[in-house]
Amino acid sequence: MKRFTQLLLLALLLTTVTGHAQSKVEAKDAPSKVRKQVNEKGTAAATTPPAAGAAAADGEMEVGAGSDRQNNGAIESGNGSGPVSLVIGSGDTLEVIGDMEIVVSGDWQNNGVFKSGSGMVNLTGSGTQAIGNPAGESFNHLTVNKPAGAVQLNGDISVSGTLTLSSGDLDLNGNIADLGTSGTLVESAAGRVKGASGDIRTTRDLNAPSALNLAGLGAELSSSANLGATEIRRGHAPQSGNSNSGIERYYDIIPANNAGLDATLKFNYRQEELNGLTEANLVLFRSTDSGSSWRYRSGTADTTNNTVTLNGIGAFSRWTAAAIDQPIAEIIISANLKAFLEGPFDTDSM
């Protein structure tokens, strides 16, 4: 089914629903205002619009039965008493046509094909919601706007537009969130990216960047040099060494041209990531072997703006912040000493 009239596009937004009792899904904000009620186990009911505010029961909204579905309205999975998950079956396709929104109150599980178009997926459930796709999921815009709970990745995702965390955290759960060459992260006081493993990353071409916070990841770079294609990965596992641990954030900064940069790094962090360390004592440490060993590099902490800044960086690699009184590497201070002696000096007495 390659072409549909606008009415058929709206009427065929859904195929089956499995779960408990009934679930309501709307095709709204489209010219014909078509709504379709779908019964348990997938039997289509009358096309009469359901009563306003009808409750949605727990269950699943499934795109299945070997189908292709196109959407130029908005799909809403559950707006009542319980979460409703969206499931795309194996061999099936859900395609977003136009700048429209899919609102999901349960899990997102894609075993088939999702074509995100220029649309948005909005996760709004009150508990933990999972995003799963064995092959990795691709979104245009992805928004987390939950009254409670977090969104957990059960596989890699990519976001080419905006990843917005309005309310609720995104737990990487050992996976990768890739913003590619165009995506942007927007966090808030009520929503952040976190996770004991995994990372969020981006790649951009950088030529003489000036206070550039690449893709909103929080590693703010300045340099008069042409860094070329530069990948930044942000992880949240505390880096350790010297029997101590750093904060719950690190950056891998990987430019194509990585010598003679004379760069400045402003390292942004959040209060929730301090890991019990004294904020005023934060300094930067560098690793050239992915965190196996560390070297102290100093830096100036700004506890008001949650940053640590270091100038004069010749090359990038992995960076983290830790407390100078609990360093993750030995701090060696060298000095040139001169002695002014009077009278005889016996070296045997030293």
C-alpha cells in the first residue's frame, strides 16, 4: 500500500491492540478529525468518534499483520488510567508523514521498521518506559516529558533532530545515544542523560571553534586550530585511579587533527554527578588510554555555573573532573631550588 487518500491514511493508523479491555488511540489534528476505536485482540469497532476523555487501559498498541501504516495525524497510545505500549511487529512498517507527533505512555518496541520522517515521539508515562529495537532505533525528534520515572534504553538509538528531556531522565543502560552530525541534546533541571555505562555522542566538523558547546553535550571547546571531524562522547561512569573516583561524567574528545591545538576546555557537569566530592576542589584529569591511567591537568572550578575550565591544551583525549584532595592520579610538583650557604657544608650530614 503505497498511496492512500487522506481519509484512508487516518482510518488505517492502527491495526491491532492486545492487552486488557479497551485502548483508545486518536488520529487528531488532521483535516478529517477521524478517530477509530479498537477493541481488545484487534477487532475494529465502529468509526464513530469515542467519547471525549475516554480512558485507555493497560495494554499494547500493535502495528502488525504484515502491514504498512502511514500517519499524517497524531497517534496517542493511552490518555487515561494506564500505560499503553507501542509495538511494531516483525516485517511491519510504521511511517510518519509530515511534522506530526506520536505520544506513548508505555514502552516503545520496534521489531520491524519505523520511518520517523520529520515527526516527534513523545514519551509521557508515569513509570519506567523502555525503548527497544534489536537493530537500533532512529528518531527525528524524541521528547521525554514524564510526571515520574525514567526512560531506559534497551538498545542503541540515534536522534537526528532534538533529544529533549523536559521531565524525566534518559538511562543509557549500557547503550549508545548517537546525535550524529545534526542532533542536539536539550536537558533541563528535571531531566538529564545518565547511566553507569553507555554514552551519548556526536560528530561535527570544527574549524577554530569559539566557546562551542557541541550538540549540547557540555564539553565547550575553543581553539584557533582546525580540528576537522571531531567526535565527542559523554559517559557517566565515575573514572577511577589512585584509590579514588571522579565525578559521574567524562568526555572522550577525538578530533581528526589533534596536535598543537592550544585549546580551552570548559567542562560542564551537574550537581547530581558530584559523586560525594567537594565541588570547590574539582580539577581536571586527562587519560590517553581510555581511563586506564590518569594525569593531573589542573583547571579552575566555577561552582556557580558548574564548570571546570582549563586553557593551553595541546591535544584532546579522555577528560574527567575529580577533587584535588582525592585525586585519581598522583600529583607531582616539581621546583627548581637554590641554596645560599654560609660556612662549611658537610654532605654526609644530609
